[in-house]
Amino acid sequence: MPPFQQSTRLWRTLLWLVIAALCAWRFTGLAADFPNQSQWMLDQAKYTDEGWWGGAAVMQHLTGHWFVGGDYNPATAVPVWPILLAALFHFTGVSILAARALNVAISIANVALVYLVVRRNVEPGQELPPLHDRLVFGFDEPRGPVDAAAFGPRFDVLHRTFLGYPASLAPPTRTARFFQLYRDIVAGHAKAEPKSRFTPDEAGWAAVCYGLVRHPEFHLY
């Protein structure tokens, strides 16, 4: 085997060992809670999210019923996670460590699946396929501001990424409202002083992402 191929194989092996070590390291802090006064926009979410999304599984294990009258029952909208938790609690009992371990395992599996999809569809050294042919995150940040026609498909990708469903299923005015937000930020950022590290179009897309992260249906909570 040529020395170059030996060196490449060695580095690849070391990289996989580092990845495996990082994945294993994620399981060492399951008992740790999210720090107080974090920079996360909803600092109180650490008290609610684990209980909310896993509540149906807990109730099913403790009482035999999936729902509690008058309580917040998100399993109606997102049933897969409570079902997986309920199956796990059958063996472990109600345990926040078990729930977090399952969460970590699924997130690692997601990364592995993305790697397999990319490796299957993109050869080493090959240029990225066009946006409409991409299976994973078909988005590229364009050079300069975009019009409504170019904004729509990219917004749909971000909408699917952050909210989990296409923008076509959202209220009819959502894409137009976010495009107006994008235009306003681009226009305002172009004349802002002092200048930030973002270009105007980067600031516009950042505002769109922030708006989606905050969730357009936040009032439903």
C-alpha cells in the first residue's frame, strides 16, 4: 500500500475513534441539569420541556392512562417520543436518566443516518448537487439579497428544519410575512452603524431563523 494511502487510512481511523469517544462522552453527563442564567432565549424551558414531552409516557406507566384531564397533553401532536419512552419505562421504570440516554442515542443515530445519506449520494470530491436534488438541508445562503421567488424555496427548507412541516401547510400569509421581515432587516442593516460582522443578507436570514426558532405558533403554548 502506498504511504499516502496508509496515512489517509490512519487519519480516518483516528477520526472515527475521536467521533466514537465524543459519542460515548455524551452519556457521561445525563444527571446534569441545564445551567441557570443560560443564554438560551427561554431559560425556564429546562424546567418544563422534559416533563411536557415525556408526560404522557410517565402517566401511562404510573396510572395506566396516557392523558390527564385539563393538563397539557402534547402527545396528541407528537406521539412517537412518548411511545418510545413508554416502551423504555417498561424495563427501567420512570427515570429521567433513561429518558435522557434514549434522547442521546437517537440524536447520535440521526447524525449517523445523515452521514450514510450524504455518503450514498455525494462522492468524495464531487460538487454539491443543485438545491432541488438535495436530500439533506437543501439550502445555501445566496450572495446578496433575494427576491420573493428565490426566498420561497429557501424559506421552505428552514421551515421544515425548525418546525418539521412544509411552509405550504402553514397559514397562507406566513411566507409573505417572513419575506417582509427579511427585506426590512436587509434594508435596515445596510445603513446600520456601526456595521456588524453580518452582511445585510446574512442578517436577514439570521432574523428569519430566529423568528422560526421562536416558533410562529408560540402563543399555542
